[in-house]
Amino acid sequence: MDSSLCNKILDKITNMVVISSFESEILFVNKKLLKVIGYEYEELINQNIYNLNFWCDIKEREIFFRKLVSGEKINNVEAKFKHKSNKIITALILSSEIIDYKGKKCVLSIAKNITKEKKIKHKKEKYKQLLEKASINLIENEEKYKSILDILPEVVLKHKNGKIDYVNEAVPKTTGFTLDELKTMSVFDLVSHEHKQLVSENIKKRLQGEDVPDYEIEVIIKSGERRIVIVKATALNEKDGISILVVLIDITKIKTTENMLKTAKNEAETANKIKSEFITNISHEIRTPMNLIVGYSDLLASENTTDIQKNYLNQIKLSSKMLISLINDVLDLSKIEAGKIEINNDYVELKQIVYEVKQLFSDKILEKNLDFSVNFNEELQYKIVIDKSKLRQIFLNLISNSIKFTEKGFIKINFTFSNIIKNSIDITCSIEDSGIGISEEFQQNIFKPFMQQESSNSKKYGGTGLGLTIVKKLIDIMNGEISFKSKENIGSIFEFSFKNIELSEYKSVNNYELNIKNNTVDEFVFDNNDLIVLKYNKNIVKNLKKLYSIWENVNKSKSIDEIVEFAVELLNLGENSNLKLLKNYSIDLIKYCEDFNVEEIDSILAKYPKIIEKINQRIS
């Protein structure tokens, strides 16, 4: 065959073709080979294969060539060749034999590029190895997981469509069923009748891919005993379908304990209610005769008695007052604990509350020569909406404590208003004193009932140990907060605050004198109406002086009935003359008579001469 025709035919072949001489000189390459190895035709023709490093393994090529020369045919042999870029190409030599080409004996080789196939095969083998390894690991892990699940004290089981196909070792121990029995059972055989529908619905939700939160059910074990459990479950995608892995946490003991605690709590609340009612009733029963004892002690003291007898009577009176104070505190505390305290909000003039409390303690403040000051970071333009009586009681107890435990120095009340918006305000009040302070050891017990500081300084002051307890509980009920700082022998600061207090539409008066200093106190303040009344009604002092003799008698006798009669006559005078100061004085006196509050009755009666003097000064 003509060599040119032969070359054309070989160029059409889809496999690689090369013809080389016995001296390794390349005589022909087809287009397919050129494409695969990246050379140009001119770069290969008449070149020695050895010089081109065309064949990767020269020894392999020599062995290959010797086999051909010896007459051995070579079929389906793999060999590696170098691309022009030094990339390795794997080829399968399909056939190789000696032929006559251009009058010479030459070697004709036909090869197929199997580089991609080899890579794919290599990857498959690698994946196969990985899969085999993964399968081994999966089996090992499954065994590990099963051994871990067997250690768990909780019941763990797996089911498909309700039929149990796996249980850990805790299941037979907990339920009493054997492994053989469990293999034939459905999860519904363990569930109580009341919860079977719930379990069925949740299984359907899980199979549909929905999330189901943990829930409680009752299970029934082999003995018939019911157990309360929390169900935790998850769906598993397995080869043969979706299974559900379930963990049951036994909370029977916890639930039993909770029920016992609820019962105990209810019993304790009932007992506490009975106790509070008993304390309230017995306190009322004790308070009435105690007030009589105080009254008769005052009456006896006014008689012609010896100094020794007067001393005895003073001791009786002092002890009785202390006992009445204790009874009042116990009553307040029992009301709070019994939940009988209700919030009754009203429009309140903040300065008026402080003024009233100051007036109540003014004699004691003057007696101790204390500086009493009230400071506001800014003027409050409107009245606030809050429970007036409870706010007054908070001030009474805190200021009373400061006065009691402060022998010299000062008492400072500071108000801070913040977050003032259209209809609300935050109020913070601090009460600072230079008293005996509170020891660090006692500070953690300061708000506990009947707790008093154990020291030589504090014992002489007496008290019930309930004042701060009542303050704390009242502030809590009013959604406020209280805190304190104190150093022994230096003083204390008690701070309480209320947030989002409603501001009313009514303007504040802000004309109260709140400070006491240099032994001066303005106990009675006249409003504009009172000033007008005093200007045009000069007979008021005469009428007050007429009642003076009655006052002298009741001040000696301390008879509640006589004091009430005096207060009523005084109230009528205030009503007829339209003098607000007189009306308020009378109403307060009547109120304390109704409460049998002997201490306050004495304090108000003692102020009557001062009222006459004050009115007389204003008229003149």
C-alpha cells in the first residue's frame, strides 16, 4: 500500500498510532496521538523517542521492544507516556507488531488514552474503600451507641409505626417486661388509656417532619403501677423507613414531691391565715384594756400621790404604751401577711405627707435639738396618685427610726424626681441620719420581723423590731424598692423608690415649711381661707378660750368620752367659723380616740394652747 494512503487511513483512526524504526526513530504519528500528548507533527518526526523522554519508563520500552523483535505479539498492555507539559498520560496499548513501512521493518503500535478511565476507576476504588471503612465504623459506632444507651438510667426505645424494635437495658428493669415480651409489644401497650390519643397524634406529626415539644404522659408497667414520664423523641431516617427514637424520663417522684409541697403549702397558708386572724382578734382584745390602763394611770397620776406612787404609775404608763405600740405593729404585720392590705390610690400632696409626719415628731426633734431638713432636686408641680395612708406609714416608720436612734446631729430627707414625662414620674426618697448606725453582722437581718441589733447602744431604745419589716412589705406591695447603707456609730441612709407614678392634673400647693433648725418650728400653717376668716372673725379666740377650761379637765382625766365631746365642740366651732386648721385638729383628735391611740391623743391635746396662741398672734 502506498505510504501516503496508509498515513491518511491511520489519521482517521480514533486511537493513537505511532510507527517507529528499530533504532527508536519516529517515522509516523497520527493526529489523535498529537492531540493527546500535545506535540506538533514536526517536533516528533525523525526524532528519537529516547531523546524526547516520550516514554516514561525507558526500561519498560526496551522490554516491550525486545518482545516484539522476538516475534511476540503485545496486546492490552498499560504504559505511561509524558505529555509535552510533563503531565502523565496512561495509555492501553491495544496491539503492537512489526510491519514493513517505506521498505523498512518498523514497529506499529496502536494505543487508547485511558487516563480518565483510570482516574474514575481510582476514585471508585477509593470510594469503595471509604464506604467499606464507613460501614465498619457504622457497625462499630452502632455497637458503641448501644453500649452507651445501655448505661443510661432512662428508658430508651426505638419503634417503627408503634412496634418496638430496640430497647436499652433500662427498659426491662423499669417496666418489668422481659426482652422477649417487649419485642412483641407496641409502644401503645405501655401508654395509659388517657394518653394513647396524644401519643398517636405526636407520632404522626413526627413522621410528617413536624417538631413536637417534650410532653408528659402516664405509662403502665407490668405490675400495673402507673409512672409519670417526660417523653423526648426524634425521627430517624433508616434504610427501611422512618423510625422514632424515644427517651422516657421518670418524674414520678418529682411529681409526688410537688404534690406534697403543694399540700404542705396550702396547709401552711391555711395555718398562717388562722394565725393572722387569731393575732388580729387577740390584739384588738388586748388593746382596749391597755388603753384603759394608760388612761387610769394618767388619772391616778393627777391625784395627790406620793413621788414613789407617781414613779410606779409612770412605769405602768410607759410599759403600757410600749405594749400598745407592739400590738399595733403586730396588727399591721398580720394584715399584710393575711393579704388584707389593699392599694387605695388617691391624689396626694407629697410635701403635705412629709409635713404631717414632721409635725407629729416635732416635739421629739426639738427635744433632741436635731437639724431636720427636706430637700427636693426640683419642685413637683402636680399631685401624685398613690396610696396616701401607706406612704404616710412608710415615712412614719423610717423617720421614727431615725429620730429614735439619733441622739445628736441631723436627719436629712432628700427627694429626687426623674423620668418625668407627661403623665408619670419616678420618685426616689432617701432618709439619712447621724445615728448609731447598723453593724455589718446585723445588716442582713434588718428587714426580718422581730429582729433587733444586739448591742448595748441599741437595746436602750426598745421597740418591737417590726417597723422595717412593715416598711419593706408595704413598699413591695406598692411595687417599689428599698435599700440602705449604714456604718456603725456614723449613721444610716435608707432609700426607697417608686417608678412610673401617675401624675394628676391637680397642681401642688408647695407652701409647707418642712425644715426644723435652731430650735424653731412652725407647727400650724394657715391657708389663704384661714387668713381671711381670722381677719374678719375676731370672736374665734374668745370661743377657743371658753373651751380652754374643758380642755384642762380632759387633759387631766384622759377620759376618751370626754375628749371626744371636747373634739366635737371644737369641730362645730371650726365648721361654724370655716377655719380649716381647727377642723383638721378636731378630726385628728377624734380619729385617734376611735383608734384608742393614747400616745397620739396626748400629743394632740398638748398642742391646744399653742393653737390659741398662734391664732391670737395672727389676729393681733
